[in-house]
Amino acid sequence: MDQRIHTEKTTLDGILHRIDKEKIDEFIKFVLCYPRTECKELKYRLDFLIKNHYQYLIEYGKRILNYRILGKGYSSIIVLGYHKYYGLGVLKIRRIDSRRKSLEHEGIILDYLDKTLITPNIYQWSKDFIFMEYIDPCKCLSIERYITSLIEKKNNYSIKIARYVLRRILIRLYLIDKLGIDHGELNRPYNHLYVCRDNTTDTMYVKIIDWESSRFSLSPKNVTSFTSFILYRYPLRNVLFENINEEFLEKTRQVLRVYRKTYSIQELIRLIKLLGLP
């Protein structure tokens, strides 16, 4: 039966499935054993969720086989969950056939970056589960869609806002570089980097998701990878940067080469000025 799920942050349509080890719901079995129909880990995983105060898993999102979920990757399946104390959130579940033995590495990275506010708030993590903040698609757009929506307004003020957002993103990525974490996929940030708006304060903020490929690194590439995206892969880059030519690109490469050696704030400022970001 369809239910409307209400929290302070969002309202959505979905089907609630109670977590109950006495009467195991088929949807819950599906996500806990994915991609198998049965698994020996089911009892342990159910017990873990119940012991840690999870009350519901919520069928919502795109359809996979006969069910709806938020998404799936090579190592995990992602659904909405409801926790007794944290409320609505995203539950990332390690796939039974995953080559990754644990989600703990990603949990540690998210915990480490939690105070930067650029990652989803993390609530709990373990070998098989990560429970974190739900990035509401009603409030957030992928970076490509967000910048493109501003450019399509075809006025100078919107272009200025787009450049301002890019500046803020580069500053946040610089902080992550300084913390020694490399996300690993920001040269193609389409489904990883989101721009969100808080309607209560009318402020913009950035969130980066999918940290399973991230790592601690002495030479992180978050700033350089994202700069590569906006200069080489973003389709409307010639609107954002009016003078993209080989001379401009070579100057940018020179600044980035020095930045990769020093990770200094001065080189970041040079990059921002060279790109003409306000």
C-alpha cells in the first residue's frame, strides 16, 4: 500500500516495508540479499538493523526488477530507510556479490569529512551498511544541470551566479585536497556533485556523494579533476569562459602543475582569478 512519508525536510511517495525478523518482507529480503533471492547473511543483517533501531525500508526511486530503489552500483544497493532516532535517510547496503569486503573504508572517509559539510551527514556505518543524509532531488540539482539551468536564462546576472557557484565549489574542493582525500571521480561529477538550496534560509550549498572510490592520498586531485571537467568536458564551457583558446588552457595547466606540487592557497587564488570567477 502506498504511503506518503513526511519529515521536516521532505515529502515523498513510497511504500513502507517494516523490518521484522518474524515476518520477513519480500522487498527487505530483495535488498538485503541482492542480487540473490536468498542468502545466508539475511538473518544477521536483519538482526543488525533491528538492534540498531531501523524501523522501515522504503520502496522509492527507479525500478529494478519488480521493486523501486534509489540506485545500485557494483558494490552496493541504495534505498531509503527510516530510523527511530535519525528519521529518514539513505541506507547503503553492501551487495552480497561485492568484491569489496566492507563499506567501512567509505564510512571512515565520510566520518572524517563530516565537519566540512560538503558530504551528506553520516549517521551510522558498519561493514555492511552506511546510513546517511538523504539528498532531496526537490532541493538539489547535479552540477551540470544546475549550471546549465543558469546559462539557459541567457542573462549576465545568471552567468555571474554560475561562476560564483564554481568558485565556491573549487574552494571546498581545496579544503578536501588539504585534508588528503581524493574522491576519484570528479573529472566526471555528473551524479556525484550536487548544488542544493535551503528554502528556509534561501541559501545555496554543495554536497558530494558516492565516496566508495575515494582514498587517503598525498596528492589528491579534487581541484584539478573538477577544473578539467569545466574546461574540457562541460558542453557549455565556451559560455562560462569567453576566451577559451590554447593560450588560456596552457596558462591554466601551468597553474595547476604548480598547485599539484604545493597545494597552496596562493595557487588556488591564481586559478580562480585566471578562470574569472568572482
